[in-house]
Amino acid sequence: MSEERIQNISSPQPEEQEIDLIELAQKVWASRKLVFKACGIAALIGLVVAFSIPKEYSTSVTLAPESGGKSAGGSMGALAAMAGINLGTSSGEDALSPELYPDIVSSTPFLIELFDVRVKDQKAKVDTTLYTYLKEEQRSPWWSAIISAPFKVLGWTLSLFMDEPEGGDAKLDPFRLTKDEAAIADALSKRISVSVDKKTGVTTLSVTMQDPLISASLTDTVMHCLQNYITDYRTNKARHDLAFTEKLYGEAKASYEDAQKKYANFVDANQNIILLSYRAEQERLQNEMNLAYQVYTQVSQQLQMARAKVQEITPVYTVVQPATVPLKPAKPNKLMILIGFMFLAGVGSVGWILFVKDLLKEWKKQTI
């Protein structure tokens, strides 16, 4: 008997749940005009929003990884050994790994270097610096002007009671940026992105701008700036060594030429003299000339090796995918905006019909 009672009690539950779902569906279907109306209004709003957002074009370049594991001397080691010069055998891992490239691109000094880059849009209406373009030529949705209007009025009112900064030289100071310069640098950093694949080491650099030609040209500029930054970093010590060796080479060459000139003048002036004092002086001058020549020869070899070392450690970049002018905008995705608005409107209207509408009716009855 107990099992039959349990079956009788548990069996109506699925039917009640099914009846409840049917009632909810019927309630929504009875107010379907409200749902369709809400979705229609949301579609219109979505279209207005989608076409009000300015188009954004994205350009990407792909750089192949460098071959690692090179020694400091590389292929120049054998040549240096033949000359009796040691280029060093340190083969430690480079401190500037590709994982730091995003931090380099987003750093303030790197961004400030891009402010003076000349940009020109596709319609040839804009030909100015990147800083001026980002400050004055950027389009924004119509509602941003409405939202920012109170803040502009407040800022204008406060500026009446504040002292204006002295208009000195307009030279950019990376150590102390103005409010506008900091805002432009932050906006530019958001438009430049660098990603590195840890498995393959492939580096992808992308720039997003409101004009396709500016996007492509700026991507190429940022790529070359990043390459120059990495090259300068990796060849910094070698270039300093090369400059010091060139200085020593100049001094050794001048010393050798001076000793050679003194020896030649002495020999020409004392050709028929056989005194031992003159022969001793001639031998001394000849030894000084030979010593200066040896130093000059060694420094000359070191100079050649220093130049070879700079060339050896200079990184070579392989551009797998170069920058090209994009044909289609990357943003905004009008279809997704439209679907999102319609989905929110549909969910909101169904929630209103199933829950809020009945709660309001009960609340009105209670208040009456």
C-alpha cells in the first residue's frame, strides 16, 4: 500500500509542471504583440546605434621568430681566432625576450615617439601628425557629445577660476606630460596590440584606426620602430665597443704615422754619417716605428672584428604577413549589435509578461 501511495503522489508532478509550462507559454503567446513590438523597437534602436558608431579598421603584421642559441661570436669566431682576438663565448639567453614586446609598445617613451609621425587618410582630406589626428580628427557617436556636455561645461566653469598655465616652449617633455598628451598616449596604447605565441614564437602586431590607410601605414611604422628599438638594445654594447675601438684606431694610426715621419726625416738627414750615436738614435726611432706599427696592426684587426660583431648580433626580422590596407571594417559588428538588442528586448518583454505584470496587478489591488 505504501508503494502505491508513493506512486500516486509522485505521478501528478510532471503533469503539473507540464501544465505550468503550457500556461506560461499561453500567457506569453496571448501578449505576443507586446513581444513583437518590443523586438521591433529594439531592432530600430539597434540599427541606429550600429550605424552611429564610427567604423574601425584593423591592420595586422606577423613577424617570424629569430633563430635562438647563437653564440656571441657566431660565424666570426674562427676569423677572430685566426687574428688572435677573442670575441667572447657567452651564449646566455637574451634579456629582451619576445614576451616583453607588448610592454615595450605600450610604454610611454615608445608611444611619444609616434606623436610626430605623419599620417594621411584615404580620401586625402587629412595630412597631419598622429597626435593632431587623434586629438582633432576622431569621430565619435552622437550620444558621446551629449554625455560629455555637462563635464565640458563644468570644466569650462572651473577654468574661469583657475590660473592658466604659462605658455612656454611647446617641446614635448616625456618626464612631465600634459593632460592632453597623457590622454592621447593612453588612447594610442589601446589602439596598438602585440601578441606573442609562446609555442611558435610568432609575433603579431595590429593597429586599429578609423581610416584604413592610416591603419596600414601606422602598423608599418610601429613595426619598424619596434625593430629599431630591439636592434638598438641588442647592439648597444657592441656599438659602444666599436666606437671605443675606432677611437683607439685613430690614435694608433696617428702615432704610427708620426713615428714613421720622424724615422724617415732622421734617415734622410743622416745618410752618410757612421757615428754610433747616430746609429743608436736611428735604431731607437726604428724600434718606435715598429712598435707603433704593431699596435696599429692589432688595433686595426680589433676594429674589423668589432664591426663584424655588430653585424653578427644585429637581429634580422622576417615579415611573414606585411601590412596591407584593410578593405572591410573590423568594428562595429552591426549584426551582433542588432541581435543583442532584439534578444534583450525579447527577454525583457517576456519577463515583464510572466513576472512583473502580475506583481504590479497584485500590488495595485493591495493598495486599493
